[in-house]
Amino acid sequence: LGYAPVTQQISVTDGQSQTVDFSLRAVPLMLEGTVVVGYGTQDRRRVTGAVSTVQAEQIKDVPTADPMKALQGRIPGVEIVAANNEPGAPMNVRIRGVRSLTASNEPLYVVDGIPITGGIQDFNPQMIETIDVLKDAAATAIYGSGGANGVILVTTKKGLRDGRLHSTYTADTYYGMQDPLRLIPMMNLDQY
């Protein structure tokens, strides 16, 4: 790490030994980021568990007030579907499939290191910095039986810590309309 790769060809005849000196050139190297786990931080290459991360820029790509809708289709192994077809219906999250027929299959939500009950559908997507998903047995090892269905770690944005007061005001609005393409004529009770 930190050096450019070097390739050098040599010819060696039968029964002869050859010594080759390599001069490596130092180069700046972009290392992989760190992963926040339940007991501190680790380099991504040393984490043995299945971890997926979604950044704030990816969440902002989808104009929705529900951060779970912004995660749909972005994390492999995580199925996020609406509970029913009603507008504003809560999202069902399944990490690596259904694990129990009778017990809850919902993952554990941890926001800024604090486990919460319920989901994050009421969170403002603009306040979320990253969402990490722990998808395997490492989640149970860190968070106990509560993490058996996977863990969704939410990190919110932090304010500047420079000893001064800062105020930020934002306004987000979305609107939509629905019109039926074609109404099918139906009989009323008397006509039936």
C-alpha cells in the first residue's frame, strides 16, 4: 500500500541464479472509508460482516418525505415494500428474507447509537447523513437478539462545533396529482 506497482521481466537460464532489485515509487493512495459498528469504528476491509451504506446524496435523489422509500432498490439483500396500496402506508423492511412466521421480522433501528422502537418513516430525509445496514450474524453479535433480523444504523447530520450559534432554515415542498386514464362504466344496483 502506498506504492505504485512495478513489473520487470528477466531471463533465467537453467542452473543459474538471478538477483533483481526493484525500486518502488511512492504514490498517494485513496484508502477505503471507515465503518461505524456497535463497538467503535473499523476499516472497511477488516469488517467481516455484510455492511451496506447509503449516503445523504443518494437519499436526496428521490423526492419523498419517507427515507425508507428513498432506500428502495439501493441495498442488496434488503427488501422494502409498502404494507398496502394506500397512500402513506408504512414500509415493510425485510433483510435477507422472512425469518419467522409468527414473530416480528422488522429490523432493529439505531439512530445515532440509540436503539428506537418503530421505524424511521417520520424522519426528515434532509437530516440523515448516512444509513448503514448490517445484514448478517455480526448484527446479532453486536446488538443481541434485537438485531437478529438485521440492524439499520442511521447517522444524522451534526451542527458545527466552533463555539458560535448557527441557524439553518430549509423548506421542502412536493406535490402530485392523479387522474384515472379511463373509467370503466359500471352498473348501479337497479341496473344489475
